[in-house]
Amino acid sequence: MTRNGFILLMLTTVVAIFIGAEIAERYTDEGFGRTLMVGAIAAAIVFPVSWLAEKFGLVKGKFDPSKLGAPRDGDGRDARGGDQK
């Protein structure tokens, strides 16, 4: 994810939560129902924006959790004997 992609999605999420909270406050009682409605409205706003951000190259579509924490140069973790993946 690029820096601009992160900023776009962060601001979109904040605005989506605000819009969802304003709408849900009018139509639901306090509690879990309101929480679900805010989440559904936020998802309906954020998902299309994130899909467009991926299409424009601001976000990469693939996530590979096997590479988390792996050294970038292919060497071991450290000289003291950390994991070798």
C-alpha cells in the first residue's frame, strides 16, 4: 500500500464512520444494533473506495502472510541464531 493509498483509506474510513453514526443514530436504538448498522454503512462506503484504490494502483491486491517478519535480503534473522525461514 502506498502512502497516498493509506491516507485515502484512513480518511474515507473516518468519514464513513461519521456518516454511519449520524444515520444510525436516527433510525436505531442504542446498543449492538446501532453498532452493526454503523459497520454496514461504513463497509458500503469503504469497500468501493478500496476497490477503486486497488484499480488505480494505490493498494496491492495480494497479501502473503508467510513473508511477515522475514529478512529482506534472504539472510538469517541475526548473528545470534534467530529463526531461519
